[in-house]
Amino acid sequence: MKLLAPLRKLWLKFSFLLAFTIGVVTFILAKTSFDYTSTNSFCESCHVHPQATISWKQGAHFDNKSGVTVGCVQCHLPPSGVDYVWAKITTGTRDVYGVLFKDTAKINWEEKSKREHAVQHVYEASCKNCHQNLFPRGLAKKGQDAHLHYERKTGELHCLNCHLETGHYHPKAKEVTEASATNKTRVIYSEAARVDSFINFTETIPNTAVSFAMIAIPAGKFTLGSAPTEPYRQDDEGPQSQVRLNAFWMGKAEVSWEEYEAYYAETHGEGRTEDQAKKMNGVSQVDGITGPTPAYGNPDQGWGRGQRPAITMTHYAAQKYCEWLSRKTGKKYRLPTEAEWEYAARGGKSSAYFFEGSPEDYARDRLRNRLFGIDTSLINRYVKYAANSLSKTHPPTTVQSNPFGLLNMPGNVREFCLDWYAPNAYMNYASTGVIANPTGPAEGTERVIRGGSYKSEAAQIRVADRDHTRLEAWQMTDPQIPKSLWWYSDCADVGFRVVCEIERDGLVE
């Protein structure tokens, strides 16, 4: 027994030394492994989208005056501690799974770089770990205002709301200052289109090279809203009401950037208020039309302009555009009422869509098409929506028209209507029999939006689906006090199309 005691002590010492050695070796290996797998070259070997590396090297975190290079993990992992280790394990596992089991060539990397996705992969604590002073010497007034706004909205705003392009380069915003460059080589119109009968016509905006098609929508009666049995129906889509509408013209497509830029070029000035526009330099301007200030960010989201639908302008800005267009052409242009929009979108049909197909099939098409071979060729023919849009707007000619000849009523971008929004608006209609030319509630806080967009699932592009503006949420990032009258900083899938009223004497319908 006496001999066993020294052996036991020797064994305990050896065990402790062995455990200590294993611990040290494990720590060194783990540290080495963590360091190696945190290098930019290792990240690039797994993240097989080369544009991420290219745009990083073009961005301010790689190419800057200080010469400091910020690596992948400094933004895409927490700064330190248990959170860092856990995020590294979970992120690494997800990425390895993606490389082994996903076709990375089919991933829409452009969509993944948008703000709503980027905020899920960039840690705000990491931003603040480096940028500890939000008001450094030399910070411009615009930056000071933005950072004050950020501090007031702690927990609501992310650094990427304003600095999305910092880690990975994005093209700088092009200020909307003149009509598209392509217009410069085209004929400048001297007068607006003359319309003597109720037929389709092409409007020409005087002193610009801009024209657009207007479709004659005949007078008629239809059922507003959706049936209680329609799949995915929302409560604000009923009760159904009988509505009679006068004839009107409607834009064949949404107002394009080319059209909106012509308005901006002529009216933007200093972004005068409505009262200032009517009285400049002490002189009354009866026809004064105010115009937008420059956008706070990039209003076209980098997708391009031209014939793509104009987006990110406010409902107020859309109304001012209509006023300007009316003055330029001598006609009465405005936004459509909600009833006019739905009537035109239906094209004489009473089902969920103006084309064949069930919302129950189309609304689950991305999963069911892979599993059961659901045919989506028909819906793809008429609509740009979440399943086929690549998460961006498209020129109007990429789809076919509805029975009235209108393009992209269900998709591409959602569209402003003239009406104030109320969830129970149809209740008043249903109690009055057939209602003529309804214009919605007399007052409200938000405006009606109709149609779907490039972000919408198939259930949201049903003709009867209703939505509304969300002014506070859509201007969350805007640090200005007061907020811009003209632009939404946080909404990029709403545009508008115009309606032209029949008001001239002697017009033949």
C-alpha cells in the first residue's frame, strides 16, 4: 500500500500534465483554426460569389486614405466573446451546407446584397466596435444630422440604413436632374397630343422628347371587392359592391423614370413649397408648380431608369407630377381612384386574376412547382412578381397586357390611388345600391395602394388585394426635420400610373 501512494501521486501529476498539455494544444489548434478560418482568403474560398470580393475591394473598407483594411469577419461576425464563437460555428455550418448542397450559380446575389438581407449578416456591434465616435472631426452637416437621427432611433435603425455601400461598393446615386440622356437625340415635341374622340392615344409632353401611351377605358359597371370564398381574401376587400364608372383614359404602363425626370428637370429648383412656387420673387405665379428636392439616396436602386417605373417618390410627389402634366398638356391628369384602378385591372373579368389560374396554386408555386410541376407559364406571361422578377423592377414591355390593353397592373410596382385608405371603406358602398364613381373616404391618414410589385407573392397580386401607404415606416431612415415631402427613404416598390379625365366639350365617346 505504501508503494501505491507514490505511484498514485505520480499518476495524478502525469494526468494533470497530460490534461494541461492537451488543453494547451487544443487551445493552440482552436486558435490557429479560428485565425485561419477568419482570413479573407478562406472566406473567399467558401463564398463562391466573386462579386462580393470584387465589390469589397472597391469599397471604402478596403480602398481608403488611411490604408486600413477591414476584413470579412470584422463586419460579418460579432466583435468578440461567446457571441463571436457561436456565430462563427452557426455561420460556418450554414455556408458549408450551401457549398455542398446548393447550386450557388442560381442564387440571386444581387438580391442578397439588398439592405433587408444585409442587416441579417452584418453586426451593428461590429460597426460600433470600430466606429466608436459617431461625430468625428470634419463630419459634414448631413452626416451629423444622420447620426443624430440614428441616436434618436436606437434599436430601430441599423448602420446599413445609410451605409449599405461602405463594405461592398455600390454605384453612387445619380441625382435626378434632367430627362434621360437618350432623349437628347430625339425629336422635341412642340405641343401636346390633340384628342378629338375617345380612343387610345399617345400623349406628347411639350418641350420634351417624352411620350407615353394612354388607353381608353370604356364606361361600365362591375363588382368591386372579392367574394368571401376567394382564397387569401382579406377583410378589407369586402363586402362586395356594385359600382358604375364613367369612361376615362389610363396610362398603359406606370409612369416611367423618363417621364418623371422631365418633370424634375423643369420644376426641381430649390424644392420650393407649394406656396413658394405660386409666389416667386414677390410676383404671383398662378401656374406655379413646385418640384422635388434631390433624393436622399439612390432612387432607382441601381437598376437603371429609362422606361422602368419611377419609384420611391411620395404620394404627394405623384400628385404634383399630375398637376404639372395637366398644365403642360392642357388635359386633366390625376391619380386613379381605387374603383377606377380595380375596374381597369379586371379588364371585364370577375375572378381573382384577369388570366386563368387559382391563387391556391400560384401562391405556392415556388415550392409546388419544384415538387409537383405546377405550370406557372401563364402567370409569368402577365406579371412581374417575386417568383420571376429577380427582385427588381422591369421595363413594361416584358409582360403582356390585360384585356383592356394595360401593362403590369398586377405587378412590377404597386401603385398609388387617389383615395384615402379605410379598412371598412366598402361598407358604405354596399348600403347604397349601385354607386357611381366612388372616391373613397372624405379624409384619412394613409392613401390606398393597389396591385402587387416585384416583391409580391402570388396571393398579393390578386386584383382585389388592397394595401396602403405607411408614411412613418417608409421614411424611417430619412434624418431630415421635417421629413422629405418628395421621397421615401425606405420603400422602393411603389410607383403610379395616371388617369386622364374626359372633360372637353364636343368630345365623341
